[in-house]
Amino acid sequence: MNTAITKLAAVALAASIFPCAIGATQTGGAEVAVVYNSNMGPDSRLIAEYYAEKRHVPKSQIIGLPMPRSETITRAEFRAQIQEPLLQQLESLGLLSFRATIIPASAERPGTVLWVPVDARVRYLVLTYGVPLRVSHDESAVPPAATNLPPQQRRTEASVDSELALLPIAKRPLRLHGPYRNPLFGTTNASALSPTNGIFMVGRIDGPGPRVARELVDKAIEAESNGLWGYAYFDLRGLGNSPYRKGDDWLRAAAEVAKTHGFAPIVDDKPATFPTWFPMPHIAIYAGWYDNAPSGPFTRPTIEFMPGAFAYHLFSYSATTLRTPSTWAASLLDKGVTATVGYVFEPYLDATIDVSVFMSRWMADGWTLGEAATAAQPVFSWQTTVVGDPLYRPFARTAEQWQQELAARNSPLVPWADLRLLNRDEAAGTPRRELIDRLSKNAALHKSPMLELRLAELCAEEGRESASVQAMERALKLKPSPQLRAQLQLGLARRLASLNRHSDSLRYYEQLTASETDKHARIALIEEALPVARKAGATSAANRFEAEIANLRQALTNQSGANR
């Protein structure tokens, strides 16, 4: 007799028997169980204890289990060393309770007894550095009846995190092949995301080393205390009539959420990803696709991630490892991001997160990272890992509240709050001239390169080119960050060239190329500067540019040959 039921039916049943209450959640450490690997030396435990201290998780809810030390484990290891002992611990600690429910026989299947989660004191599982990341494929878990299914439906590999999301229904005989559809995908009710509805929210405090993992906690708390500020970047592929177009659609919709909430997103819809020379100052949000390894600006030694930054690159194998910075997820973490999402094996596009749902819940609705990421996952028992503090909630306060609080503290972050409110009002339809007038009267204008840059952009859009140039030149004198300086120099070079002020334009190109060390970026910038030098009559500069382009290309050719 086959007593197995589908994953979808199991959790749908839990949701129907125990409907959740409507309303927002008040999330805290009491709702968290922290899980560490007791075989991983002291690091895994110390990070678990550090997280529990910072987030006020009761010590009794820190659970250590002897697990394999490797990132990839077998299905048998997962079941025996993580899934079953963790479930036993949660029950013995009174954090998760079950009740037997009899499902009567029907014409389609025999009667059965299901263990239904009826009470849960925790909603989140936090996995710390050292907890395995991936469960490998187990061919023996694929029944003969599944041989005619498409290949993706016969796969059993998954992230440990995504399997543990289904721990509340793990007492039931569930199939292991193929993904399980999230019945709460896209929900607008955060309180529905509960073990009593069959789902744990799972986050991971992890990365390339214990220091990186610990800093995820610190940066999340810093952003909750001071706000998440900076710019939002969305890198689309410019797909038209393509089966993959939905990836672009998700990113475009996510950018609209950011725009509505005052981030004035930079949206690129060219097929190529951001080039190396592309300036990316003060990154608060990044989402893009599709390169198979960190590329462009993300290969630089230093990236200007703001405290609390979320960055996500959609690639099928973006999180095959987190312990070395060779993958997108691990590299972003290593370079300073506070939260990211990745995939441990091929997920297929339809089974990746809908980043527009994530942004809407996280930014617009003020949910936690864990709530927003769980609502944005279309499937579980699959490939997703969410790395970062799942309690991280930087948008619990409005921009007005942040502005008032920061002003009361006399914080240097006030101009960021001013900028967000200005951008939000522009998105809502406030005329540009009114925004320019407001900025011109802002006492912080001549102290903030970000506000001067925004004034320059608005003036340019109004056709006030001279005022735009003056604002950017003032911004350059206000000690901008390295990437903001590069953006201002490039902006001035291009705008002055468009005004036929080629000698002035060349001066900024010279400044920009002098500080650029990446060979590919130098070639791109010098090629852009070369016609400007010619129009300026700067023959020596033009000759120097031509020679340097040739030398750089030869150096890259030699480097490529040496790497073969």
C-alpha cells in the first residue's frame, strides 16, 4: 500500500485545518531557533551564540547538532544528522507540537494518519556557519513510477535550507523527487508564514569565513538602527519575446517598487551585464542577471555596499559554495553585502524567487528579510538559500520617521533621508521645478555630494545644462566616495562633450582614467575619451590614448595566453 502523499497536499492540508490569523507580525528573537554544527570547531557555536545575544534569542533555543563538516551531504546524512534530530529537539523543547489527524479513506487513496503541527513557539530557523549547505541527488529516492516524469521532476538534490523549510510536515511520508509548490507564495499576510501552516522561515548566517558571517548580524542591526540608504541598481537583459522574459519582468517590477519608495533606481536593459568601468556608488540594493561568475564592477577589490545592503544575482549555480568567494553569493558576502539569495543546484527560472514579490514585501510592506524571502519563493524542497539575518527589517519605519529621528540625532545621514523623500515625491508626480526649488533651499545641499548630484540630474532634465555642470563640480569638491567621484567625473566628461566644451571634457576623462586600474575598464574609458581629445585638438593626448589602448590590448592578450 502506498501511503505517500504529495508535498503540496500535505501542507495545503495543514493550512486548511489551521487557518492563520490576519494581521502583521511582531517579530523578535523569541520566534527563532538557532542551529549550529557542533562538529565544526568553536566557530559555528560562537556565531550561534553571538546571533542569539544580539537578537535576544533565549539560550534554550540554541541547538547544536553533530553534523558533517562538508557543505554537500547525502540524503541519508541529512535525514539522520539534521532533519530527524532537529525535529526531535524542537519537540522536546516545546518549540513545535503536533497532533495526529485521521484522514478518511476515499476512492483515490486509503485512509491515513497525519501528524499536523498545532502549535509553534518559533517561526524562524537560523543556520549558522558550518551547517551543511546542499543535499546531493539520491537516485534510490526516485520511485519507478516517476521514470516517465520530466528530468527536473525526478531530481532529489536540494538546499538544506529549503528542505528544513518543510520540517513542520517532515513526520509525513513525502516524496523527495521534484520541487514542492509554496502554497503561501505571494501572500500578503506575514502571520501566515508559520509552522502551523507547514512552513518554517529559514535564514543562514554564513559566508566565506566566520568574520563574514558575524558581520551579517552587525550590519543588519546597524541598518535597522540608522536606516538603509544608498542607490538601487537593476541590471536586466533586454529580453523581448523570449521564454526567459519573466526574469526581466520581475526585475523591472522590483525597480518600480524601489522607485515608488524613493530609491530612484538605475535600470539597465542592455543584454550585457554592467561593465567593469560602470560606477556603482553607495549600493543599497542590487538585483541583476545573468553571468556565471562575479563580473563587471563586482570584480573590483572594493565594492561600496552600504550597511544593510541586499544584493542578488540570478544565476543557476550562484551558491554552490559559500565558504570560498568563487560564486556570486559568496563573493557578494565577502565584499560586504548584508543579505543575498542564491541557488545550490540548477533551479530553473520558474523556481527562482520572484524578486518583485520580495521587494514589495520587504520594502513596501516593511516585512523581515525572512518573511519577504519566504513569500517570494515559489517552491520548497528545492535549491534556494537565503543568506542573512532573517529578522532583518530595515523598512519598519517610513522615510518621514527616519528623517525626523536622524535630524533629532543631528546625524550625517539626514541628507540621505532628504534624498529619499525627494525621489519619492518625484515618483508621485511632483513637478521637477518644485523639486529643484526644494533642493536649492536645503541647508545640507552644499555639504552633500549626493544632493548636489541629484540637483544636477534634475537641472539636466529641465534643460538647464550650465546649472547641472555647476552642481556636479560642486559635488566633486565635497569629498565624495571613490565610486561617486568616478560617476561625477564621467558625468561631467560626457555632459561637457555634449556642450562642445571638449577641452574641459578631456580634463575629466584624464582624471577618471588616471585612477582606473582595471585594464578592460581603462580601454573602454580611453576609447570614449579618444574622439574628445581629437575634437579638442589635443594631439599629444590622442596619440597617448591610441598607444595605451594598443599596449593594454597586448597585455590582455599576453595574460590570456599565460592563463591557458
